[in-house]
Amino acid sequence: MSATELADGYLRFFVLPLWIAAGFVDWLCHRRSQIASTSGVRESLLHVAQLVEVGIPLLVALLFEIDLTVLALMAAGFVLHEFTALADVRFAVSRRDVSPFEQHVHSFLEMMPLVALSLIAWIVLPARLRDGVHAADFALRWRPTEPLYIVVLLAAVLVFAVIPYAEECVRGWRYARRHVASR
């Protein structure tokens, strides 16, 4: 088994499941801290933004051959995610208790995109840069990916990330609507 195959397996079967699990645990922390009545829908929308900022580059990396375009997209997504995460924490701590456990979960959520990006770059960049950036082909090309893996991964993301964070937004909107109506 090559280093590339080992890294691919590590990312697919360890990093991504751990990342999804950490996101779900973070949602449980938000629910426990009654986010709807504290920092509300604004913080929930920051969570959705972070999901999109790392989700799109991740999906592109899974479906297309990794080249400089995909690496640049992943790097941009990581940087955006970090700025949004900083804004999220700054906003949240002024309105609700962010427990040490939740802060620890955030550490995982902040590092997983960097782990994925750095491992992929470590494998891909030397070969891509050997010929020089000027010779690089920036066209996106589909890569053979096991459809079952993609379906299972997307189902896990739907069940453990999209639905919970959508529910968090709905809870926040409902609370805000009731709170405004009761004034």
C-alpha cells in the first residue's frame, strides 16, 4: 500500500468520521446551553457558514483529482472557516456560557480542516510543483470514487450536521419570533 493510499484511508475513515462526530457533539453542547434563548439564530447562522466553508472544499476534494485548484479552494475554505470561527466564539462568549468541554470540541473542529489540508498538500504538492506552477493544469477532473462511500458520507453529514444545525436555526427563529411577539 502506497503512502497516498494510506493517507486517503486515514482521511476517509478516521479524520472525516471524527470531524463529523465533533460537529455533532458541538451541536449537543449548543443545545445544552440553550443557544436559542441566548446567542440565538445569529450564532446558528455562523455555524451554518462554517459548515459550508469546509463542506464545499471537502466535497470538491472527494470528487475531483487533487490539483493546485483544489488545494487553493481547500486553503481558502480553511482561512474563511477560521475567521468565521473566531467571529462565532467572540459573539457566543458574550451571550452564553461556552463550557471548557465545548471549547475543547471547538479545538477539534478547528484542526480537522488543517489536518486534512496539510496531509493532502504534503502528498500532492511535491509532485505538482516539481514541474513548476506554470506547467500546472488547473482544470478540474473527476476522480474515480467509490459511490457507496460518497453516499454513506453524505448521509452521515446530513444526519449529524445538516439536520442538527438546521434544527438549531429553526429553534432560534422560533424563540426569536415568540420573544418579539410577547413584547
